[in-house]
Amino acid sequence: MAGFPSLTIIVVSWNARAFLGDCLASLLAQDYPAFKVVLVDNASTDGSADWVRRQFPAVHVIENERNVGFAAGNNVALRRADTELVVLANPDITAPPDWLRHLILPMLFDPTIAIAGCKVFYPDNRLQHAGGIIRPPLATAAYRGARQPDTGQFDVMADVDYVIGAALAMRRSLGLFDEGYFLYYEEADLCARARRAAQRVVYVPQACLTHVESATTPKGDALYLQRMHTSRWRYLLKHYDEAMLLAETISAEAAWLAQRNPMERLAAARAYWETVRRLPSIWRDRLRDGAAPVSLSGQQQIGEALCHLRAMAWAGDETVWQGMRQLITLSEPGFRSNVPLLGSLIACFRTAWGSVAARWYLRPLLEQQSQFNELLANQLRSQQARLQMQAEEQAALAQAIAELAAEVSVSPKASTPD
């Protein structure tokens, strides 16, 4: 296979020892002629790094002192890489021996392809990813073909909005990941930058692999939702034009927020707060990456809108309380019958009364009580999360004030003339 350049495969891992054996074995078995595998361990507590050194001595291990996230973790290895082509792989993927060769081949024939992604399957052989889609005006992300059976409907290479970061090839000259993303939307951001530079992002159906997905970052909990919405808003503010943000995104976000459950509203509230706190750096990063600037008045309107959205997210709890007030007083259900009770049916009626009472009287009361109990439990969880988030926000503000005070105290004083 002459003509295939050397490349580097980077695996960023955090507490993924249970998956690393199958993953690294499949990567090292690739039939590509020249490559090396680098594991970046994000301060795992499961002994992953030492275990990999013992079991896979061919893998170069880099250990970070803390969990810096996906973007910064990959950047650690990207800064040290000495090959132009780099492949990123999650620790919970397994790939057949020809995967890497198929993934790289289109990039060798077309220098305008900056990023290439794979056809990805769940372990049950359903499709997980055949290229990614970013939908305006909220920048919601979706995979083509998600959870569909593979019938060949995505067997043609295609230009796409983005490809999943679980397994992609990129040119190192494209630059580093934006470390403002801790988790989620990092690859979408990188792909948007590539497309803005008139380079292609393609899905390569011949490059197939299996991905467990969310093996070490479970979906659906409050932390996942907070990180996802924080990253989504970073992507929105970095890549959407001012007119779209002001005319469509903000109103669409308000409508979306009104339909969320208490947990997701709290996560969104934290995401809005995090975004407002980082607005100055986001605007700088937007200009750095080549997007059109947002006017000062637009920046102010967006900041005010995010604060309003956060207030909406907090206020959403009142809807739950109103529902609880309607259920808090148990009401006696009525019993109606269109059949007259004749004397000859009294004995039968008495016999069946126990069943009737349980079915038509006690059961509605129990159902009403259960609804109230469920709402109360959800609301208590919501309040607990809210208090925790407020404490974290206060701690972050205190830290920011302390850092600002430290900067002021060490800044050189202006000299005064004698």
C-alpha cells in the first residue's frame, strides 16, 4: 500500500478501562501501513493508564493531571503530533481491520477534504451515525440514519454539516479544538471552521465501526444536559449570524424552554448563566475563527436575552406548584349508575360492593395521591438541584472576584513625577 502517509490515532479516555482492551486491540490490528496510537488519559481513577502500559506497550500514553475534557484532551496530543493526518477515536469503539484505510483514502485523492467521518453502528447493528446535521435556529444536532436498520440508504459519500467525534480523520493544519467546549459540539465547531475556510467535511460510508456511545458520559442526567446546552449556545454564538440570533434563535429558545421538564429547565438555566459569564471570550473566539462580528448593540441584546431566558427557566417551577395545588386536596369521586337498583338486586349489589368501592372510589383517590407524590418528589429534586447550582454559581463568582482582586493588587502602579 505505497503512497499512504504515516498518521497518528488519538484516543482520549476517562475511566474507560472496561472498553479500552477491545478498542486498542482493534486499532492496533488495522491493515494501514504506518500509524501510531496515542492514549490521552484524563486523570482516570480506574487505573487505565498503567493497565494500558502493561497490556499494550506499543501505545504511547499521556497522562493529564485532571479531566480537561474532550477538546483539550485531544489538543494535548495534537500539539505533540508529527503527522499531518490525525485520527480521533473514542475508547468505546471497535473497528474492522480495513476501517482506517477506507477512512483516509478520500483525503489522499482530494486535498480539499479537511475532515472525514465514518458509518457508525450501535452494538445491535442499527445505524448510529451517517453524518451529522445542525438544525437552525437552535443549533440542535442530529445524526443521519440514527437507529435505522442499514439497508444501504447511506452508502454514498456525502458532504455533511459535521461528523461524530467518536471517530474522525482530520488534517492537523486545520488547527486545534476550541477548548471552550468541555464536552459536546467540539467536532461540530471544528467542522464549521473547516467549511468556513472552503474545505470539505465528508461522510465516508466504506469506513465502518461500532460505537457503544455514552459509555463513560451517560446521557439524560442534569450534568449532561447542562454541558450539552452550554456547548450548544457556545456554538450558536460563534457561528450563527447576528440577524438569525436576534430574529429567530432567541424566540425559538423561549418556546422550546416552555416545554421542558424541571430538570432540563434547571440545566438550561445553568447553561445560560455559564454563557453570559463567558460572553466576552466567546465574542473574541468568534472573531478569531473568522466569523462576522456581532455589533455592540447586538451583543447587548443577546446578553439581555440570555438573562431573560434564565429567569424564565427559574420561573418555570411555578407551573409545577400550580399543578400540585390542584391535587393537594383529595376530592371525593362521584358514583353514577344509569341502571335502577331493584329490590331483587340488593343481595348481588352487597356482594359486589367491595369490588365497586375499590375500583370506583379508592382507586381514583390513590391515583390522585400518586400524582401529587410524584410531582412533589420531582419538585423537591428540582429545588435541591437549584440550591446546589446557586451555591456553585456563588462560589464561581467569589473566585472570579478574588482573581480580579489579585490581578489588581499585582499590577504595576503608575509612576508619578518627582
